[in-house]
Amino acid sequence: MGRITVFTGDDLHSERVKQALLKRVVPFTEISIARFPSRRDAVRSLSKSESLPQVFFNSRHVGGAAETLEELAGWDKDPKHSCALDKYEAEILPTADPTVICALDPGEYAPFENRKFVVRETIPTMNIKLPDDTATSVVDITEKLKASLPSEDLSSGNVVYKKSFFGSSAVEVFKASMDINDVQAKNFAQHLLESGVIVSCPQGNKGDKFNVHSVHRLQAFDKPQVLNSYKVWTERSNNDPELIAANLDKMLFEIELDSLSEDGKIDCRNALAHSKFPEFELAACELQTITLSVLSASKALAFGIDVYKLMLRYAFIKVGVCTDEACRLSFLQYVQFCVGGHAYSFREWVDGILRGNNKATYNKKLAFDCNDERRKFSFSRLDHRIHFALNLDPRLGSSKNPTFTTFSARQVEEQLEMAARIYCDDKSNVNLDDSNALILSRTFAWYKSDFNSNAPQVISVYLDSAKTVALKNKIGLKKIEYSDPDWSSLFVNYVPFEKSLVKG
């Protein structure tokens, strides 16, 4: 009998296709390329594509997510059938088995385990001792204090601190909620200060004493412009940067999956309220320990790409989503994350680190001036393929996914080549359909010099022969138009980003 086969990866587009089929109660066979990477070459041969998902209705190749979702929407409107399931049973099921595709099916196997929620074990010293001599975690006490402590805009030293409280207010909360006396409450507040759960405003020295008359706030609120500042990481970190990035990717992806709306979009409100989001916030603080200068060139490149994409996803949930080009430029300039004890805006990470501190077309200033200590971490070689890798993500408007989720030092060259081919094959980035103009992603305009001011020539290297001919026919056109990627298309219930959201 016939069937629908979905070759999937660990990505949002694969999840959207599966969800669309499940919603319509249409049976399908999933073959996970993430779990069975040996099937990757066969799928590439069958589909003539390197991206995932790839969907087959019997032996007919439907395409990726965009094509499949469009076809299923057409099924819903088919007047010959009462529903999608009826159409499946009438047109797909009665046909013969798609022999070549069935041969790729690994058969019965245990549920896919590779994407289970992975949380690093908390180091014992990260626990907080309570007044009753029991202990709790940094996450648990921080989240409880978020709910119980006052959160006001208070002044200290002519500076207004958002989400802050007076020490006296904290003492009263501790006394009432823990049934302890004044001395015990002040001692507990001192313990929280020394443990870095709360901080003084402005921050003083490490040996500061808790003062009931001073302004304080939670460390989690102290640097709103820095994403991974839930805690100042003081514990040892023996993990490989790739493993840290991969672990964070899995944690955040699980939160995103749990927060998908009925139409397969990330519900930012639900993601922010997810029970595991605070654990992700704490885990992301381990990036504070990674020193770029000790990494090999390939490991630094893989890590640099992964961290950028990971922090973007984090930022969309935590501080807001960009809705136009001006908003995106502001977002890239003002939202920061901490790596190796240094804070970087997204623009500084791309232009200062990944692009070797070279100027961009959209900003004539260097990311790091001659006195900036971060210059020593700048990469020595500028590779235009990083732009394809950084922007190949459905959350950034791309309609295609690579067959891998994170970059690795061992395979980064191969992965960059694959990312370039998939990115340039995506109509949302390189549109050859318009008869009067060549329509390219705004990325090609922002970084013209990285493509030797000849983006079409660079793009042609990564297209198949037919599309290369189509592109060459357009190279003679004087008109090249640029389209802005839609960073909001895969999100619902999000906060539109404003610079004020990251001001403390």
C-alpha cells in the first residue's frame, strides 16, 4: 500500500510538517536523518536537495516544508473529498509501495532519544542554603524571589534602577514568607548577596554588606541588555564549547517545541513562561567561561556561528522580535550576550569577531577600536560563507534547513559549503523568478565587500547548473533588488523589540 514518507531533522520546519499531518490525522512514516545519518546521501539523491525536511507522497517528491504545507492546504479545499484523511485514503493509500523509499526505512525502532531534554548537573556550590538549614538551587530561589520581592523603578546615586527593591523590603518579605526573625532575615539577605543571587545598586565590592537602606535587585535583572546574565558564573567549566552549545541548543529547542501554536509557530509568551526556561537561562551563563583565544581556528568558527544563532533564538523569546529593518539594526546593536567575560552585541560578534573586525556596508565604523581589548579575539580570515551559515534558519525567514543542527570543528568546512548551497537555493534569499530584477536577501547589501561587490558571481558557485544558467541570464540586468528577511513569520504572541526593553 502507499504511504507518505517524511525525512526529518531536528528542526522547526520538520516539526511543522509533522504537526500539519498530525492535525489532519493523516498517517505518515518518519525517517529521522538525525538518528540515521547514513540515509542522508540517499535522500539527497532522491530529492536533489540537501535541506530537510523532504516529503514524498508515495514516489512523488513533494518538496520541503513550504511545498508540503502548501499542498496540504490545497487538500483542505479539495471539493472531491470531505477532509484530508479522505483524500489520503482515496489517492495515496491504494497505490503500490514506493519501493526505493521503503528501502530507506530502518523499520521498527525505539523512540528517538537524541533530542531529550539535557540539563547539566548543577555543581553543589551553586546551591543556596536556606535559614532552616535546607538547600535549594539558584534557579529555584531566583524564581521564587521574582514572584515575592517588590519590583520597582528606584533611584540610587542619581541613577534609576528598574525592577529593584529596598533592602528593608526584602527583609520583611523573608520574615513573612519564611517565618524567621529580623536577624535571620538580614543574614539570609547577606548570604544571597554573597552568592550573587541579589546585587547592590550600584554594584560595589565583593565584600559588600547587605544594607536595609540601599537599593538592590536580583542578579537576573541586573543587566537587561545582556541575555545570559541570570547568574555570574563562578564555577569551573570543564566542557568543550561545542558540547555546551549543543546542550543549550537542545534545551532551547525542547522549549520551542513545547511552545508551538496550532499553526506550527513559536508562541513566545508560552516559551518565556516554560518551566524549563529558567534552567536554560542559568545554563547559558556557562558561556561566560569560554575564552576564544584558546580555541583552534575551526573550533572557534563553529562555536562562533552556533552561539550567534543560539543567542538570537534566546533574544526573540526574552527581549522581543524584530519587525522591520530599522528594528533589526537596533536589535543587533543593543542586545548583548557574554562570552569569556566580555559582552558583545550581535553586531560586534559578527563584524568584530567572525568578520575579523572589518567594516560593514551598513555601518562604516569598526566594531572594535584600537583600544578595545576584544580585538585580540577577532578572527584572522574573513569567509563570506559565514553569512549563509548565520542566516540559514527558519526563525530568520529561511524556508530551508540544513541536515545538521550545530556546527562542529571537524566538519565546519563541509558544513559551510552545504549551508551556502542551501541558502542560495532558497527563493527567500535568491529569487530568480522575477523577470525584471534579481531579488536578493538584504544580507548581500549589508556585506557587499564580503562578496567582492559581485554577489551574483559568488552565488553562481553554489547553484545547480539549471539555476546557474538562469542567474547568468540575469547578471546583465542593471536592477538588483533587496528583500528584508522576515524575522517574525515563525512567532506568535511576541513582544515587538524596542531599545527601551534592554535599558536597565
